[in-house]
Amino acid sequence: MIRVTVPRLTGLAGAVLALATALPGTATAASAAAESAARPRIADVQKALEAVAATPGVVGAIGEVYYDGKRIGKGSAGSRLLGGKGGRIPSGARYRIGSQTKQMTATIVMQLVREGRLSLDDTLGEMLPQVVEKDLVERASEITLRHLITLTSGIPEYLPAAPFDFTTHYTPTRLLEISRTRQRPVEVGTFNYSNTNYLLLGMIIEKVTGRDLAAEFDRRLFDPLKMTDSYLPTKPPQGIKGPHGHGYWADETGRLRDVDRLNASTLLGAGGVISTARDVSRFQQAFQQGRLLPADLRKVITDPPPGQPPLPPGGPCGGNPELLPGRAGAAPGFSATTYTSSDGRLQYAVSTTVAGREKEREAATRAISQSVKAIFCPSS
């Protein structure tokens, strides 16, 4: 065996160590340089969003990119109001995240599972006996918590209740009554997208915790994650707090209606959260990094339901960087998506306000997808 003798630190080596100790900024500068080198290279976010705003029907577009919780890119294009009026929307403005709310609702439910207050095998009839007593949900004794989370309950949709009714307060019971009048689209255990599942999950959260849904969002998500600009409105008519973009929906006559004040009582845990790019990025970072749920419970939310093929790995750039398929939300007047990396370090949150109907909204969603490629994989 060869023995290596380590000499005492003297002379020049000691001087270097003393200098490094005397200048604490040296290590900081080196760390900053390493951090900068590790960041993904992104193209001009502003330019990408200008292309989104040029899409027919898009009124305004905002977006921000975050890496390890720090903003590394932003952009705003189009205008706050229809016809180029109102100036640009601040990139950090609040907006409706739509069905991205479902992931947050499911997270709270799974936290209650982790705490032993719910089980994935609990049936709807056991959790909410009133839906059986009042015949609000067909086959409630067969539908489990897992079915609701994975959208495999087969419960019919309750939307639209009344798309331009900004003032009537709809109770969850009334929305279930609307759903009950509609034909079951699929059997229990088969995937079918229906907001009614998440209306029921919100009701379950309130029953188990003894608190209203908005308070539970604050207590379990918004406050711990310092999502200081996020909130869940529950009563109509409520617009968005602070400067923000307005969306417009064409009624049956073709007239564009400002739908800034969507009826909050019809959205709730299915799509009601109002947030910002910074805040939804904080949520996605915490979710992906396991700070909200352990991996086995996260998989219940993220894995494709039975019968659905898994999503292709790698994301829009073929794995460089590896962005997961975006979490999207849309309703009359807007479309919003948040992309995140599998390790939770990188997020891109983008929102568009739209004037038109399904055609224009779908075009906005496609434009958002193109902006991802423009920002993260410009060579494609």
C-alpha cells in the first residue's frame, strides 16, 4: 500500500485560503456563476408572446418563466381590453387558471387521505349521504374517491349552468340537480371529463375539515407556499382583483360579451382559482418536489386513468429541457397553461384572454403550445 503524506498548509496555499476567507463574495460569485450555467437557455419570452397575441381572437397574452423559484423570463403582448385599449397587462397580473384548480383540489383531498381522514376506497354514498337521500348522483354507492379524482365516475357534467348569469348564486346542490337531469355518458370506471367530480370533491373537503373550500385552499396551499396573490372566489359577481386582462365571449347573436366576472359559484374546486404566474409556478415546484404529497399519492393525481395511454416522455423539446405536458384551464374568455419540469425546477406559466367562441379559444391554446417550443426549443 502506498501511503500519501499530506503536508501542512503553508505559504501560498495558506495565503489563498486567507484571501478566500477575507473575501466572502468570492464563494458567492462562484456559486452564482455555477447557478447561471445550470439554468436552461431560453429564447425571448416577449417575442414568443407577441406571436401568441397575433393569433386571431387573442386579446392579450402574459407569461413568465421560473427556475428554482426565480423569474428568468417574462413577457406581455396585446392589450388589457378589446380593440387594443387599456394598455398592456402586467406579466405578473392575476388571471383565472381554470381547470388547473383541479390539481390543487385533488392535492388537498390526498392530504386528507395521508392524514387518515379519507380513504381512496370510500364511496360517495358514505362520504356524502345526502347525494343518495336526495337522489343527486346515480350509483353513488359504487363511485369511490379514486373515481372522482381520476374522472372515472361517469357522473354527467353540470356546466354550462348559465354562461352569462353573473349574479345568481348556485349552490352545489343545485348544480348536482342540473347534472342529474343529464344522461350518464360512460360507465363507472371509464374516463370522462366532467367538472361535477371536482364539485363533489370540494363538498367532501368541506365536510371532512369543517371549513369552507376557500379557507382550506388558503390554509393548506396558498399560505404555506406564500402564494400571496392567489384566492378562490365563491360568490358572484366577483371579478379579478387588480390590473388584469378581460376576455370576451360571443353570445348566440354573435355579440361579444365581456366575461370578466364569470360566475364563481359555478366554478369552485373544479376551476375557480385566480392566481399569477409566480404563484402557480410555486405550486408546481412544491408539488413536483414532493413537498405537498409523497410520491405514491401524487401518482393517483398524475398517472393516466385506466384505459388511457401514458403520455410520451420528454415533452415538447424531446427532453431538453424535459417539460411535462402542460396543466391547462379554459373557459369563456380565457385559456391558461402551466408547464413544469419533472424535477420541479423549471416552470412556464402563460395566460391568454380571448374574444370569440370555441374556435378562437382553441386557437389560443395551440398558440400557447407553439410559444413553449419557441422559448425552450428554438431549433425545432
